[in-house]
Amino acid sequence: MRTDGITTAPAEGTAPRPARLLPQGVGVVADVAAVAALLAGGGRPIVLAASAGAVLTGGYLLVRRLGQPVDRTALVGLAVAVAGAAIFGYALPAAPTPASDPAARDGGVAAPTTAATSAAPPPDGATAWLFDLPPVEGGQGWRQRAATVSGKRYEQSVVASTCFATNDETESFNLGKRYTRFKATVGVADTAPNDYRTRFTVLVDGEAVFQRELALGNTAAVDVPLTGALRLMLKVESVGLTSCDDAAVWAEPALR
């Protein structure tokens, strides 16, 4: 009968068998890496399945003190540990990359993000483009780029997405009581589907001061007072069964 333990009683005339600690230590490493992957994996099935396999294999190596040669067991344990570490690396959030912009069809140039773009000076009577202010909330899926609305091209615009499963319907800015007026032209980009219909809303310190529903080919002028205002929020919403697209345009949004 074999008795497992840290050491085994040597037979007469033979040297003591060394303790099998290395495989168990490697099993612990595998378990730690796999559990870390479970926590960082964000629920991805491939991460969960591979992590569960690493946990089971590492646990097997940990609780079963094998009688095979140490180097073979260590090799198996090391493979499990490396697999767990690889899963953990895959599960870590990737560095942000410039998102592909299907709406870049307008002009054929990839769309820059709001924060990374420099722009021409605002028109006379305005002190700043709105997109020169860093948003304090929302704005996922909103991009500063050129857009054509009702046949007119606007070089300085913010184009919002109505795909709210992945993007935000609002973008907010701190005004710090520095501005007196917000002006823009709102409309639907000419690249939008025929059934595209959007509700544009401007809120100042939480109060709606402008709202308009627009379809393809329509535009509306925005001119709202901001004296003493702290927060400006822009909002776009799909109306009815509108298609999901990046086509809600805030053209030439200027502050003064």
C-alpha cells in the first residue's frame, strides 16, 4: 500500500525519497492565475471556461501528491500555470484604440475623437467651439468631424450615435458661468437611412430649453441663453423604429 506524505520511509539500503513540493507550488500558481482571470474576464465564455479548466487541473496537482518523477509533474504543472497566466493576459482590458467610424463615409476620412481634434477658430461672435470643452459625462459614440446635412457640408460638427446599446444618448459639459449663449444647427446626416428620425434636446442646468424632432433632410437652428449656467447637456433620441446609426448632427456648435 502507498502512503502519501511529505517524505516516505526509505527502504533499507536506499536514500530517502525527496518531498514532492514543486508540483503543488506550481498548482497554486495555476489556481491564482486562473482565479485572477475569472475576476478580470468580464464574463467572456472563453475566459470562464479556460479558467475553470485551469482551476480544476491546478487543484488536481495540488491535492494529489504524485508518485511519478518530479520533473514530469513539474512540466505538467508549469503548462497549467502558463495557460492560466495567458488567460489572465487575454482577459485584461485592451488599450483603447481609435474606434472605427462608419459615419466617416462622409468625406472618406477616419473620424477623430472629440478630445483629440483641433479645429478652425469659431465663427465671428462666438468664443469657442463646444467640442473644445472636455465632456464631463457621457459622449461615448459622439465624434467631432465634418458632416453633410440637407446638402450643406459643415466642417465643424459633433455627430452623435443613436445606437444606445453601445453608446450614450447624452453628452454634458461644464460651463462655469463663463458663457452667455449656445448656438448650433441640428439635423440628420445625409448618409442616414431614409427612416432615420431623431429628437434633439438641449438642457441647461437640468432644464430642457430646446427640443425638436427631425427627419432626413430637415434642420433646425439652436440659440439658447447660458448666462449664469453651470452645465450644458446635449441629448439625442431615436423616434419610433428609427434605424441605429451615427447620424445625429450638431453642426457648428459654438459658445459665446
